[in-house]
Amino acid sequence: MSKRAVLEVIALDVEDAVAAQAGGADRLELVTDMAADGLTPSAPTVAAIRAAVDIDVRVMLRLADGFAAGDVERLTRVAGELREAGATQFVLGFLDAAGDVDLGAVERIAEVLDGCRWTFHRAIDRAANRDALRKQLADFPGLDTYLTAGAAGGVDDGLTVLLAEARRRGEPGYEQQLLVGGGLRLDHVPGLMDAGIDGFHIGGAARPAGWAGPVSADAVSQWRRVLGE
């Protein structure tokens, strides 16, 4: 029997989290401020969501718009506070001015996470060389997922890259799960699943009223049905 595909849904608050779980989401990506493409939520929000749902929650570590790490010492303090609030999984990704992975920042945060599982987010889609980035991060503790559209412009632009990377799974730097998100639509799913991709990430697709409205359990359940119960 094939493994059930992972469905991850962006949540901003407890209402979103409860609706996503009711619709069949496997995991939440917890953020705030989608006007900045998702920043770190507060520790009280993390604690409230951990108390409200029992599915996995990955918490964003990103203090400002863009993909520079910024104040790394502040990031490490925030990561520690979020762990104290109950966070056990995270999302992060930092690039330097040249578009290369900021290894120093990632190393500092990984030390604080101390083996917690984490996703390298769509910073990979802005990297100067995504293959080099993957190989540099190949042995980082806790890194088990890449959230990617294959291209900065979204899944429509990145399909060829996603399919090529799926074929490389198991190679050094390609052992992590591909979690596809960024302009993802239901009509993309069959071809991606045929290629062996088993991770899908949705944000606006779970919100019929747009980002001003909450996650819809019905919208999430539609994705769940397409991906398999």
C-alpha cells in the first residue's frame, strides 16, 4: 500500500488550525503576517494552537520580509521561547546577499533546535544554485523537508525542476521530502503524485474568502480527497 501524501496547511490562529485539522490536514505551518509572506508567530499563539489540535505543527522562524537572517541572536532567543511554548517542529531558510545559503545562520538556529525536525522553506526557490544549497545542507540535523515550487514564480514555472528533483530522491542532498507549495492547484496534483511526490502545502487554496478569511474545513477536505484519504 502506498504511503498517504502529506497535506500541510498554513494557519494563522487557533480557528485556522481547528478547521485545517477537521478537513484532514496532516500538518500546519504556523505563521503570522502573510503580507510579508509569513513571519514568526507569538509564543502564546503557538501554545494555544498546540492545546487546540493534535496534528503536527511547524512554526516559522523568520523575523522580517525577505530571506536574510537578520539578527541571528534574536532569532535564537525566539526559537528558544517557541520551544518553551511547545513548538517541536520548525520552518526556516536563510540566504546571503549572493543568494547562497547562509550556513552560519542555519548552524546557529540548528544548534538551538537541537534535533527538532524542520523544513527549509521557499528561500530555495530564490537561491543562486539550488543543487549546491541542497548539498551544503545534506547532513544538517533535523532537516527533513524542502518546501518548494521549483521556481520563484510558482509551481507553473517550476514543474520541470520539481519533476527532476523527484527523480533524484535518495541522492546526497536529495533525501529530504519534497513539499510542493507556491501557486499549487489541484490540477497539478496528479502529475506530481505520478512522479512520486508525496508532500503538498496550501495557503490561499484553503481560504475561499482569501487571506482576509479563515481556513475552510471543506476546502481542506477537497484537497484531502484528491490526495487520498
